Amino acid sequence: MAEKLLLTKHIDHPESHTLNHYQSVGGYKSAKKALSSMTPDEIVALVKDSGLRGRGGAGFPTGMKWSFIPKTDKPKYLICNADEGEPGTFKDRKLLENLPHMLIEGMLIAAKAIDCHQGYIYIRGEFNKGIDIVSLAVDEAYKSGLLGKNILGSGYNFDLAVYAGAGAYICGEESALINSLEGRRGHPRLKPPFPAISGLYNCPTVVNNVETLCNVPHILEMGSAEYKKIGTEKSPGTRVFSVSGHVNRPGVYEIELGTPLMDLINIQCQGMKDGKKLKAVIPGGSSAPILNAEEVQKAKMDFESIASFKSMLGSGAVIILSEDADLVETTYRLASFYAHESCGQCTPCREGTHWVKDLLNKIRIGEGSQKELDLILSLSRNMEGGTTICPLADACVMAVRPTIQKFTSEFTSRFKLESHKTEQKELIGQHG
């Protein structure tokens, strides 16, 4: 599939983060068009027709999300979710550091679409460089009349603030993020009501991912029909992936949706490191169920293809694992992450994530048996499917259970020898 770059076409230019460079390659023309000659309904209809889907997790249609904002006199708020904390994910950081004005322009257009006059960029607290660069870009935009009052002489007002989180993964969940912005503890909220009806300060709110908003100026520039020519029918456009693991050239790559996963590995990443065999791929961040080598050969990088393997594109993090990868260690580390990041609000998550982590550790150090493995699978059923307010417990299950099911022998090979003998004696005792 031919390379088609939209977001990252100029990302490697040393001045890509500056207003001068961004405007020199056509930046803010789409915002000017949106503010001067398009109604909010026209913008929403265009983005809806483009088929743009959220680039942060579930892939929900962006234009549809915007259309849920009610026509009311209440203030509306727009939030960019830049709290990128999923293990293996770093593509939004790259966009923040290199293309902050593309994000600001996308937010400006989205604000007009939902009749919003106040926006926030909520950035992960550890992204010190990104916070500084985005803050400088916001200042540049204000000084150039691209933010604030009467933007570009259009009569439209939009203010934008940068807010740094405090390093909590849970605040990547939109309602926990909203609580954090309000100065509350970052705990997810029960839904409904959804943010579109009652979000920030109990007002209608849209929360979009960095990459999602960066797509918006390009859709206005090229039109929905041209945008839909890229990618697949149900997954149009490009996607920016952060690739890590056992490949020759890990990094951030923009590819058309629908590109074979093996092309991403062999072309963009120049193949497996040290010529090792591929064992598995986590295709969309740590909460995306793992794909074995056979599935990777068939998979394409679009929402539908990955879903057909009961996984997801998620946060756009592709973690490549070679034959040398220790999947017991990998699974334990991921479970430890979710146990550490649970906010503790819901019992299945607060207790379940730590229990799963401890059971995996027992297997990892050679002190486990089939009993521990069965207990992990049993716990998984109690942690998923709506038993908690947010999906963190589900994410832990998806990081653990599919790996155990697809690579069972790696876990059973770590069982302690004594446990096998004990189980055999118990069976003999039961059957005389």
C-alpha cells in the first residue's frame, strides 16, 4: 500500500512546532474557513461524513460524538485528552512536541462545531517537554489573534488553557479527567449522564484525543470524499502508531488504515531485530489482547480487521515480541501496572488487579501451579463486563487472559515440580 502522510508530513522539520513553519505549509487555513464560511452544523456534518473515528481507544465516530452536544444556553466545553499513559504508547507525545499548532487548529474547528468558547488541553504530567512546547504554541496563537476574542476577524471567541495532570493513568478515562480538571480526585464517574450532556462543571462537554483533533484540519482542507479515499470503507484515513519492541527500527509511523500488520513490521520497522522469529504482537496498547504469530500474518491495521481477532487498535501502541520474549514476565509487568494504577473505587478492580498480579508472580517465580492459573481465569470473569465504573479492570483482564489462553505452555512450564506430584497424589487419593 502506497505511503500517504497527512498528520506527519512535516513532522521531522526542525521548526515544525513553530507557528511560522505551520502557517508556511498551510496551517490555520482550515480554521479560517470554518470560522468565516461554515456553520457549526456544516462542520459536524462534514466530519461525520468523513467517517473519522476516535484515535484514543474505542474508535467512536467523532462527528457523531460532536452531534450529541445539545443546543442549549449552557456553556459548552472542549477537552483534548493528552493524558497518554497506556504502556507502549507514545505517538500523542510526538504530535504534541512536533505539531502543537495542528492540535490547536483542530480544537478551534471543533469548538466552532459545538459552539464552545473554552477549551482545555489536559496533558500527562510527565510530559515536561510537551507541556512547555504546547504552552508556547498557545501563547503564539494568542499573540497572532488565533485564540481569544474575535479570532481572525470572524467574531468568534475561543480561549484555550493547558492543564498538566499529576501522573495518574486513570485520568486518561474521560470522566476521571473531568473530575481532575475540576480539582477533584481523579475517579471515573458513573454513566449516564455522559459528558456530552453533563461533563465539566455539569455542562455539555466533548473530550477528544490528540490525534483525533489533529485530523480535523485535514478533513476540512481536502473534504470528506477525498479523506474517505484513504484507508478502508469503515476505517477511513491514516493512523499514527507508536511501535516498540523487537524490531530494527522502533518509532512513530503514520500509515493508511488497512495496511497489513506485517508491512508495518517489515517496511516501516525494517523487520525483526537480529533476524529473530516473531512470537506475538500487542496491536493497540497493553489493554489490547495479544495476537499470536499466525494471527499477525493475517491482520490488517484497521478497526474491523483487528476486531475480527478479538483485539483492538486502542491507543495505537504496537508492541512487537520476538521468540526470545518471556510472556510470563511481560504479563506480570502489565498486571502490576494495572494494579498500581487502579484508583480503588470499585472492589473488582481494587482487589482483582492486585490478586491477579500476586498469582502471576507466584507462577513467575516457580511457586505456582494449575490452581493459580485457574484462579486467574476465574477472577477475570468477575472483573469484566460492567462490574466496575470504568474499564480499567477489563483492561487488566485483556492484558492477561488472552496471553494465558494463547501461550498456555509458557505459564505451565513455570509450575513448580512439587505441585505436579501433589496434584497426582490428590487424584490417586480421590480415585482410590
